[in-house]
Amino acid sequence: MEHFDLIVIGGGPSGYAGAMRAVDFGKKVLLIEKKKIGGAGVYDGVLTSKTLWEYSMKVSSIREMVPDFKVNFHEMERTVNEAVFERKTQMTVHSQLLQNSSHRLFYYEKGHAFLLDKNTVQVTKDDGSIKKFTTDNILLATGSRPRIPNNITVDEKTIITSDGIKNLKEIPKSIVVLGAGVIGCEFATIFSNLGQTKVYLIDKADRILPFEDEDVAKVVTDSLISHGATVHSGASLKRMDIKGKEVEYELEYKDGRKEVINVEKALVSIGRVANVENMGLENVGVKLNERGSIWDDDTQTNISNIYVAGDATTEIALVNVGEREARHAVVRMFGPTIKPLTYKNISTIMFLNPEVAAVGMSEQELASKNIPHKVVKLDYSINARAIAMRKTKGFFKIIVTNDSGMRILGMRVVGEHASSSIQGVAYLIHTNQGIRELAEMMHPHPSIIEGVQECLRMLLGKSIYKPYIFNDRLKCYVCENGVCTPVKNLVE
């Protein structure tokens, strides 16, 4: 049996990143993927949905000037397929050239991986043939799949998950989205942007995006409604059935009212489940956590030479997190001693309309932990770049400690190009710095990130627009012991 320093099981973003990091250390690594290199991150997940979102945002802008503009479904489908093909080709060609390089370190096997013991992996090929390999270390990066409720028949044609989006043959006239988390809201945004689909969004909570602050959720909700969507807030799904070529669903609201609606398609988006079955974890005693995913301590499982990264832990199901975890795991295997991973300063983007970017703690999280804090908010309507783009819906919000140091605890930006303004603040959180250095930088003009600068100037009492004059567009308040009080005079 051929021996490797590392075997990576799963060729999605996490597994691929981990394998490449092992090559950096000059280690002999085998990557095993049962389907396609790139995994759901390329074919059924982030790349596909974000390409659709980008396309839909362009359509939304066109429809502002040409209200009766109609989308050509096949052109949209071609755009998505081109994006997938480009990314797939990059990864495939890169891995093939790496395998053929003079100092051969990277190897690839397509097939189903199964752990025989903590140092032996069996690969079953598509033709039924079997290969066995030994290894010093194993990285589990098997990803996840959409969660499917027991009482709903998902055929991936009429009732679909994110995996079934590629099965659509035309833009549906109507669709209901079950689940008002990030992914559900993203798809509701995509279809409502296109302007040819009546969108319904089922939200059993009182509002969408329940993990986010209420002001964030309100802007997104208002935008969905303005694009013709219906948000079923506080609604419990009693049933969802395929009736002929349509979907019929029944809701019950908190006041006892019931409603039956028929739509052309349904999209189920209620989270994801880790892929942990039929891979021999029980053979080596790899422990699962209470969520049914793989338990880990800073990427290391309870078996010392077996590590895990990405959605297989379902800790935080984001590509950037999975890649970072995989690279961290490989450094723990082969590199110097390093600090444990921290998840406190993860930058995230929610591809909604408008876009939402976040880093650090939210207001509601701080309130739940009774942490005193100060908040500054600046409306997009006074940002020059937003005015030039005619995209003035949204706001900047920075949350800092309620002391003279004003260390940044979190930030939320809702609006056009929101993601472009988040990383500078994320760096301040990561390095535990205050706000003065970023406030004094010369930011480009006109730019969205000037909104960040003006927020920091507000905290320092030297903003260009004064909050006591534009008190409907600039706000500052202190929250302590569950009470928030406006700050009238900000001084340096």
C-alpha cells in the first residue's frame, strides 16, 4: 500500500485548501473526492448562488429604468454555467499540473473514502475496484448537504433545495421559500430581483434573520416587500404537498388564522446536515457532537492524528471559515505551535438587496450578555458615493466599548458595496486596536468606506455632519443594563 503524510477526504473548498497547505510543507498528500473537485462550494453552493445574485442585482438595476424588462432564462443559465466552468477548470488544471510537476507531492483519487483504521483509508472507485492507502494524518473535509424535513417530499424538481436550483428549466411564476435565514433570504432576494416571480417567504419567527439586529432585518424585509415579495412572519408550516405540477402549502399563524396557498415551486432552506455517514468513523471511534457533526477541539478530533474542517463540523458553515480551519489543521500537523483559531472577528457577507456585511458582535448579542457598549449609526443617504449611485438605502453601524479606549466590538453595514467597507474594521477587531488610526487615514473619495470614517469621527466628536443637526440620519447612543440612552455631545 502506498503511504502518505496526509490523506484529505473531501475535495471541496476546505479539503482543497488543506491539501495545498500540506504541499507548502513539502508533504506527500492524497486528496480523495467521490464526485467533483470543488464540491458544493462550486457546483451547488456559494459560486452558483452568488453568480445568480450578481445577475439578479443587474436585472434589478435595469428594471429601475426599464420596468417591463424580461429576463432570458437561458442567458442567465449560461452565465451561471460559465462561472462554474471557469472555477472548475481552474481547480482541475491546477491539480493536474501539480500532479505532473517534477517534485511530485500532490496525488488525487476519485472515489468513496472509508476509514479502515486511523491510519488506513480504502477508496472504492466508480467501477467497483478498491484501493487502500496508509497515512500518518487524516483531514476530514466531507462537507454538508441541505437539511430535509421528514414531512416534506423533496423531489428536487417541484420542491427543491439549493441543490435543485440547477434543475429549473425556466423562471418560475411563483415560489415559496421555507426558511428565513441567510440562504433562504438570499434566494428570496434573487427571485424577487428578477421581477418575474411572485415570492413568498415563510418565517416562523417574528422577523427574518433572527440572529441579526432588528434594524438590519427591517431594511432587508422592506426591500423584499418593495420588490413584490410576501413575508409570512410568525407562521408555522402545517403541510407542503405536490399537487399535480404545483405546490400547495398551509400555514398557521400565532393568532390561529390559517392560510392555504398554491405556487409553482418551493425551495426548502432550513439549514444543512454534516456528511458523516458511511465513511467508517465508528471504526476508529471518531466522536460526534450533539448536532450530529464531527466533534473537534481546534480542528483536532478525539483521535489525535485525525482532524476536521469545514461544514463537517457545522460550527460555522462558510467557505472562508472552512478553508481557514483546514489550513490551520495542517499547520498543527506539520508546522510550529500556533495559537488556537478564533471565531470572534469573522467577516461575513449576506447577498441580499441591499447587501449586508458583518463582523464581530451584534447589538442583540451584546445586550443578551449585558455588555455595556456605545453605538454610532450613519445613514447611507449622506454618503457621497451612495448618492452618486442613487443607492441610498442602508446604514453603517459601529459598536464600541463604552470607555475612552472605544475598542471596536462589532460592525454592520447594510447597503450597496457593503462588503467593501468591512475589512478595515475587522482588522482593528483582530488586533484589538482603537479607532483613531482608521479615522485619521485619507480614504478615497467618493467611496462607500468614507461612511466608516465618518462613523469613527462621530465617536471622536469631529464628524463633518453633526448628529445633533441631522439627528434622523446620524445617531449615537449608549446601552447599559438593558437601557439605551442617546448621546448628545460627543467630544474627543
